[in-house]
Amino acid sequence: MSEKKGWKSLDKGAVAYKSSRDYETGDWGVAQPKFNHEKCTKCTLCHFYCPEGAIRVREDGYTEVDLRYCKGCGVCAEECPVKCIEMVAKR
Amino acid sequence: MKQKLMGLNGDEAAAYATKQVDPDVVAAYPITPQTIIVERFSEYVADGLVHSEFVAVESEHSALSSCIGAAAAGARAYTATAANGLALMWEMTYIASGVRLPIVMSVANRALSAPLNIHNDHSDSMGARDSGWIQIYCENSQEVYDAHVEAWRIAEHEDVLLPVMICFDGYTISHTMENVMTLPDEDVKGFVGKRKFIKVQGHLGEAELRLDPGCPISMGPVDLQDFYFEHKVHQMDAMEKALKVIPAVDEEYGVLSGRKYGHVNPYRMDDADVAILGLGSVMGTAREVVNELRTEGVKAGMVKLRTFRPFPTDDLIKAIGDVPALGVIEKDLSFGAAGGPLYEDVRAVFYDAGSKPLIANYAHGLGGRDTSMAMIRGIYEDLLKIKKKGRVEKTMNYVGLRE
């Protein structure tokens, strides 16, 4: 969220004035996946296991993470059959 | 204004006023002693006398949930309950207030279980006192009728937007037939008017505060450390504004009906030496005791509190004035607390007041036990002793309890 209104200017009714699309839950995380394409077999299991749907399959068959929504849970790294994903600190 | 005199008990008065208001949705589950409201209203629906959608729900939690959904969609929604029914609604009471839905609910006050008891005290609605609902306590069926007309205007006022709970004593009021002056249907309809909506900033831009697929908004979504506090302070602010809105609506209703009540109703307080303060039907009995004591030369007075939430601090301090000894009587207990909820509030507001009376707490009438005139007389006698001694030796007192 960008600017935060105070209670006097905030509208009544606890109505969200921004879309959830603008709420980038990726900033909750402390870790992010780092992919090693030399070892990757393009199995795409990381794409299917990602609980946030934050890993997409590119046209070249490799996967990439959308850091705006990656919470850094590490499920992808755990499930990768060839261990080509390493969790590293965000930023 | 031609008014019709009807014989109605409190439940019927609530149902009749609500019939005249003709809300869009009524979702209720029958529970003693509120059942007559649901029965009467079902008859109005069956007879085609109202256009209301009646939702026969499977529990009170669902009753209030249905009202929340309906009110969020822009409908006028009404429900009624008592005791454990209100307890089952507990989660939803906070949600109704938090998303600022002007629902009106009748509570035919009844003791909470256990042990099981179907008779009157205020343990049910006192448990909901922090839920963000306006609470109005009635003395008789006439007040029940009037409050059910006024409530919509208070709840839906743009400065308020809070649900309103109209509390009246189970059986003592709910099942006792009294003379009730009723307004013509068109005057009630004209008084309540149409529900209006404030504009808010939604995620797609400006929208009315209601669920409309044409202009969607999200109401009460996850609201964490960054905004929850601000939204809660909104409810505090709305309660403060309601302190002004309630008398303004009451004043306007007074012009229409000839009846108005105010937040507090002092009686023979001008020169009083001892006074009691309380809620609901017992204050009618207390008025008789005051009259008796006055003929005997005792300077007794009383203050009936009608609005409990928001708590009308200024009006209350003014009404109590400089009476030397005050007894706060209430039909509830707050286990382990310094006193009952009404007593605690009254004591708290006098902490910073210039002059303050000696204040004692008297719990009475629990589980429907009758509070007789003799018992109230006993309270006044106790207060006279307190005044003479100049101190309160026993703050917590149980009236009518067997030792």
C-alpha cells in the first residue's frame, strides 16, 4: 500500500479503496528462489507446487518467479527433483 | 395528528411499529420472551400487510448474518432476539457495527444461562455493550413502540451508521398488555423515509456504501495493523455523533407524536437528597416510590437512563446534579469486577466532575426476581444512611437476595 489515510480522511465502512491486485503480498517474504538453468530439466513442478501461483512457465520452458507475490515459502526449492532452486535472502 | 390507542404488549408494540416501517428484510429466530414479535411479524407477512422478505433462519447467528447481508446490499433489515439468542449472535454483532450497517434489533431482555432461566434481567444486552451497537432501554410498551420508529432514523443517519439495539424487559414489558398510542402508517413511513447511502472511495472509484454489482466495493475485508485501528476509531466517533443525533431525531419525533424522551429522564431531582439511577421497567416502579417518599417528606428523586450506548455523560451529570447520595440499580452482574457495568460507567464519569455524589451499587431482579416497591424503598433508606454517614461502606449490594 502506498499512502495511508488517517481516520479522519478514511471513508467509513472499512471499504478497501485499493484493489487487492495492488496489494503486493510478496513484501511479506524474507527469501526468494534463485533458479539454476544449467541443472533445470523444465519439469515445471515448481510452477504447480507454488501455493501463490507466483511461478510462471516462460515460452522457453524455464520457470520464473513474480516477486510481487512470492512470499518466500521455499516449497519450490523443497520439491524441485533436481535441486536447481536455491532460496536466497530477498534484496 | 390522529393517533390510535391500541392494547399491545411490548413484543406486539415492536412488531406493530416494524410493520408500519415495513423493512425490506426480517430474519429472526423465535426465542422466549421475544417469540411474539416473530409470530406477529410472520402473520403480517402471511397476510400480505408488509412487503418484507421474511427469512426463517435456523439460528440467531444466521438471523443476524442474514440481516448483515441484506443491509450491506442496501436493504432495511430487522431482527429480534433475547438472552442466549443474542449470545449466539455475538460474533456477528461486532461485524454489523464494524461494517457500519444500520440494522435494528429488538432485545426482549432475558437472563443468560446457566442455570436456565427465561425471565428478565439485563445480562444479555450488557454483554453486548462493547459491540458498537447503540442501546436504548425502554420503560413500557409505549416507549418500545416509539423507539422502534425512531431507531431507523438514528441508525441510518449519515453521521452515525451504527446498528441499534432496542432493549425492553422480558415478560415485564414483552408480555404485559398496555395502552399504546400508535401513529398512522403514512406518518411512520414519512418519518422514517427512505434509506440513504453515503459515498465512499472504493477500489474502482467513488461508490455508495452498499453492495452493488454495477459499482462493486469490498466491505470489511482483511484489515491488519495498518488500518484496523483507524476503522475502530470511526466507531468511537460515530457513537459520539450519535449523542447529538439521538436527541435530534427524538425532538423531531416529539413534534410528530407528542412524545419524546431524551437520553436521560430525571424525576423530582431538583432538591433531592437521595436518588436512584437505572434502566428499564423498574424505573416506573421507582417513580411510584419517589412519589410515596415525597408525601412522607423524604426528598427522593430518580434518573431513568434511556440511552446506555453511547453513554450520555454530560446529560447524566446534569440530571444527577448535586444530589448527595446516588444508588445505581441494575439487573446484571459483572463477575469479578468492581461493580456492575452501569455502576462502573456512572462512577467513571463522575471522577472528573466538579461535585460528585456518594455512589453505591444495587444489583436486583436477576432472573426475573420481582423488585417490589418495598425493596426500592429499602434502597432509598440505605442511601439516606449513606448520606448521613457521609461515606459508602458497602458498594456492592444485592437487593432481594436471601442470605
